[in-house]
Amino acid sequence: MLEVLCVALAVYFESRGEPIEGQQAVASVVWNRRNDPRWPNHTCEVVAESGQFESWPLIRQQLPLSALGIPHNPAMRVALSAASYTAEEPTTKALFFAQPGLLKYKYLETIGNHDFYIP
């Protein structure tokens, strides 16, 4: 459950206010990295990596507050949904996202307020 909570908090702080597709795509990036051997194999470690998620200080502050009602939060529903993705992922296979034009990786698509990339 802690892995899903870390994804939910990343979704909340990185993409709240975006359409559901944008939130799902952010969640996908976290799970995609967790499943890629180049990154840690735990979502909390993925979002905690230096320089990767701007929201990590906010996420870290919220982790002890699991009594926040997070299970009923829309970000938690997105994180749980993303955790159950199978081979047919509904959004993207991206490993990075950023505001449009910020990264120099291979561009895949724009979803919500972010561009999505692979190395």
C-alpha cells in the first residue's frame, strides 16, 4: 500500500488540476520507472531520486500522514488504477515527463500539461 501511496502523492503534487489522462500518465511514469532496471524497484525510491520529481519534499512530508483520507482522494484512485496496468497501458510507456520543451529525450506525446519522453 505504501507504493501506491507514493504514486498517489506524486500524482497529486505533479498533476492535480489536470485532466484524468494527464494524472494517469504521471502515474504511469512512476510505475514504468519502478519496473525498469535502471531505477529503484520501489515507487517511493523512484520519486525520491534526486532531481527527478520536484514534488519530493512535499511527498516526503505527507507520507507519515496516511490518515489524510488519501484512500478516498482522486489521486489515490489514479495510482491504484495505474498499479493494475497490464501489457496494454492506457496512456504511455514514458519514463520521463516535464513541462513542454524542457527535456531533450525522445518525445512521445503531450498529455495534460506535460510532455512525455523516453531516453
